[in-house]
Amino acid sequence: MTAYPSDPAVAAFVTAVNAGDKAAFFATLTDDATMSDDGSDRDLSAWAEREIFSSNGRMDIEDVSPDGRALTATYTNATWGGMRTRWAFTVTDGHISRFETEQA
């Protein structure tokens, strides 16, 4: 990993994903958090289970925006292999209220 997010909530999100830690992942989110994948809103819990936890998802960060809330990463899981992705996060009161990911 060549870069790391400066925003604490986003850093905790990446750490939880890479550790496969479901409890820590959901602790980074607001209770009503939402997300989209390639421009389509998804059920966050079902998406996380499928794309992260049951398929051993991992984020290797390439670069991060100055505010630490947007990043480019190689995302790898057992289903899709590795792909270059962009991630954007909305942080509310120290927790992620929305994230959007797409192929870069």
C-alpha cells in the first residue's frame, strides 16, 4: 500500500475491509449508511457480505485525495480477481454515511 487515507473513518473502513473484520466494518458506518457500486445503489449489508466478507475482499490503495475521503485502489476478491477502483466517502459525525465505488 503506497498511500493511506487521512480521514479516520475512511482509514478504519479500509483497515476493517483488509482484516475481514465485519464488526469493525459496520462500526465505521452510520446506522442508515448507503452505498452504490458502478452507479447503482445496492443493499449495503448484502453487498458487503458478497463482495468483501465471503469473497476475501482487499483494498490496496494507490492514491488518496487531500481530504482523505476519495481514493483509488486495486480491489481484489475471490469472485472478480483484481480491478482498479475508485472510492468516494461521505463522512457524517465521524462515521461513513455513504460510499460509492466504481471501476477506475
